[in-house]
Amino acid sequence: MSGKLIDVHHHVAPPTWIPGATVEQARAFRGWSVAKALEEMDRSGVATAYASITVLGERFDAPGAAQRMARESNDYMAGLRAEHPGRFGLFATMPLPDVEATLAEIAYAYDTLNAEGIGLFTSYGERYLGNASFDPVFAELNRRHAVVFVHPTVAPCCEGIQPWLPAAQIEYGTDTTRAIAEYVFSGSSQRYPAVRMIWSHAGGTMPFLVQRFINTGNGSMKAKTPNGFLPEAEKFFYDTAQVASRGAMLALRTIVPTSQILFGTDYPFRTVDGTVELLAQGAVFAPHEMREILYGNAAALITPASRQV
């Protein structure tokens, strides 16, 4: 490995996050430490990993709880970056659905912590990104030309449908797809063109359902998407976490140019080497495209210009 890889989907475990972890999350983070994360990065050639938290087992929508969780997690991740210069970046988590608290945390993340980007979840309760109630947040993110990393969650409707199967296995992809659909068909992607969205897991099931969305964009949603669905989807960025194998990558690259695909691992739920190996085995990308995906695209996207005020 060259030590150039940039991982945009790398989870850490702030102390304040750990008590709310699910059994599966606790298993993945058993024995986790910053030192072990750095060891994995060094061994696998990752130059920089952009730290984010994953969803909690318990929702933290109670007044004040989300705000506290966001602030403590962001301070922790900023501390990692300061202690290990160049090795970690910061996608600051936000206390949505509290809009006022989120606006304050955006200001703190950029103006105090100098974050490289903002971390959001696909939905908050029954509201998806693109919901009109979140317009003030996206207006501010647009003003700041924000890079926004979007991690999926499980919607209240779909928790426990198949209790024998971890909900993330199906619902994360589905929730991501719903969020993309609402963000586009609400007109948000056109109203806030300076926001650079990164959708996890290759956009969920969107690449496989894209013709339905194209038809909808050219039909009943034409007024909201005058250019159609696909031109909006092509503006977004998508990571490779958990979906680096040939079928998923073929579907994604059919829809978007390789300039929009970013290397992500979902560490510690998946390894860096395993993700790189799947990308190589799939043989979907030419060598120069692989270099772009592994580090070039992220290096061009996440720059000091990403921290505009």
C-alpha cells in the first residue's frame, strides 16, 4: 500500500456514544481503540480517515440529549484530529431534529472546531432529509458550501419487522434510498446546489431502482425536478462501504461518473483490506479510476475550501 488511501466512512466510539450501542455495534467495537484504528490504517495504507459516529441503539431525540451527544462526540473527534495530525478528519454530528440547536452546532463545528464536513442521518423520526422543516439547516449548509456525510438509520416504521435479522442489513439501504428520493423530489438538491452530499453504501438501493425514479422525475414530479432525477443524482457523491463488490459497483458506475465515487470502509464493521480487495476483484474500474476512488476524488472534494464561512 502507498499510504495514500482516504477513508470517508470510518467510525469511532466517543465515550458518550458507547452506552447506547446495540449488541452488534458493541461486538464490532469490542477492543476498539484509537491505537488499533491507527494500526489498521498504517497496515492498509490509509493516510486519512474522516471520523464519524454511527447511529445509536436508542434514539436521542429527547430535548437536550441530542445536543449533548453531538457536542461531546464532536469535541472527542476534534481531539483525535489534534492528537494525530493528518490522520483523522472530522464529520461533525448534528442534533437534528432540533433545528436551532443544529444551526448552533454547525457554527461551532466550523468556526471553533474547523470541521471538514457535517454528519447527518438519513431520517429523524418520520422526517427525511429534504423535509421542509430542515430547510434552515440546508440553507446554512449551502451558505458554507458544506460537505455532508449522510449515514443511514432505521425508520420507526421498520424496526423489528424481522427480529431475527439485524435491521441494518435491509433498512439502511432502504432508508438511504428514501432520503435520496425526498432530497431530490422536494427540490432540495436544486435549492441548495453548493451542498456536497456523500451518500453511504453506494446510495442504498437507489442504483437498482433508478429507472423508477427517472420515470417519476419525468412524470408526476416534473415540476419539482425540471431537469429530471438523474442529473440531480449525478451531482452527489457515494461511498463504497459494505458494497464494494462487482454487482453494486457496476450498478453505481452506470449511473454516476467515477469522479463521484469515494472510498469508504465502514471500519470497524469492515476492514480496509477487505474493501480494497473487493474493488480489485470486481474489476469494474480501470487503474486510473481506482486511484481516483481510493484517494483522488476525496482529496479534491475535502479541501480547505470545504470549511467556508
